[in-house]
Amino acid sequence: MAAQKNTTPAGAPADSAEAPPLHVAIVMDGNGRWAKRRALPRTLGHRAGVEALKRIVEAAPDMNIRWLTVFGFSTENWSRPAAEVAELMALPKRYFETDIARLEREGVRVRVIGSDKGLSRDLLKICREAEQRTAKNDRFFLNVAFNYGGKADIVDAARKFAEAVAAGRARPDDLTEALFESQLATGDAPPPDLIVRPSGEQRLSNFMLWQAAYAEFVFQDVLWPDYTAAHLQAAIAEFQTRNRRYGAVVPDDALAAG
């Protein structure tokens, strides 16, 4: 079964301030610093980051999260040293080879989003096999953003619509925000309710730029390899204190202002 879109209209307050986030996105940051603090190669930090990902994917469904999108490798990461890039390229293989049976068994549907450009045939084969093996699952949806960039995602969506217009399948006036959003790499999922960045950094780093329009942000001072279910639960607790107005004014605020 395909993921169902969130039908809450833009500009509508959330039903409950205490509702858990349905879609959480995480920038998996801090692997290199984790390794450096232990006088280890950065590659071992990335491997420890895979173990953290396993913990969070296992814990998230029990927190009523339905969609999890994780940022594993950005389009800008190609500028890192060749040895580190090679290690990063090996991470999906390491993750899927060691965890795909559990993901398949526990109802997790995997999608790898991002550009195929520059990725090896072996890596693409591994990613596609993971998607195929879990294609019928619908308990939990995992998007792995790999060789992904938010700007590139927007450009790709614009290109798709431009090609449809050029082919006579669409007219310029057909374009709406909802239609454009459906062309993004995450088009079959609702926008993230919560974006989490561990490691103490406070920026998006070209991650889900369009989709983040009304997301809540939580920044945590913990390096990704040390990240646990307790850290995710703390981020959700912070999220549940937020008053999400989607640009509207809730009645109490209007009274206070007037």
C-alpha cells in the first residue's frame, strides 16, 4: 500500500498540540567528530553512525512515527577526501546487508531518494533490491536521502513539470503547490512535522528545503553515533510543546493581541 498524503490544509492549526509527529526527518550529523574525539579514523565514525540508524529505525514506530527520512549523503559530500567518500558509498550496503531482513519482516518500506549520478552499479543494485523487497510493507516508511540535495530536488521537480508542458501533457496554469510537491523525491509522503539535527549544528545543510516550510526544528547537542531512542523521545517531547499555527492566528493569540 502506498503512503497516504497528509490532508491537513496549509494554514490550518494542528488538531492537538500533544499529537506526536507523523513524519520525522533527521540530519545524521557528527560521525567525523565522534571518531576524532576517540582518535579513530573518520570511517569508523560513519560505521558507528549506521548502528545509530538501526537503533532509531527500530524505535521510531513505537513512538507513533509513520515516516522517517534520514540524510545520509548530500550532493556536496563528494568534495570530501576520496577515502571518506568511498566509506560513505559503502554505508547503504552495510546497512541493508545487515538489516534488510528485519526491515522486511517488521513491515518497513524502504525508499532511497536522491540522484543516481555518480553512484556505482553495485550500490544502485543494492538500493533497488532493498526497495523491491520491502515494496509491499506499510507499517512504517523509511526514506534514506543519499546523494540528495534540497536544491537539486526542487530543480528536478521543476524539470519534470517543464517536460510535461513541452510534451503537451500539462499547461503552465496547471501548476499548483500541491502538484509541484508531488513531483519532489518525497512526493508520496506528507511534509515532515519535525526536523532533528544532532551534533550541535543549527542549519539545514540543503536538506528538504521545500518540505521544511512548516516543520518544527529541534537541535540536539549529541553526536549521531551516540544517538539513542531516548534522544529521539526528547526531541518529540520538545515538538509536543510547540504551537503549530501554519501562518494562522489561534484564538488565544488573537485575544492577547487585541
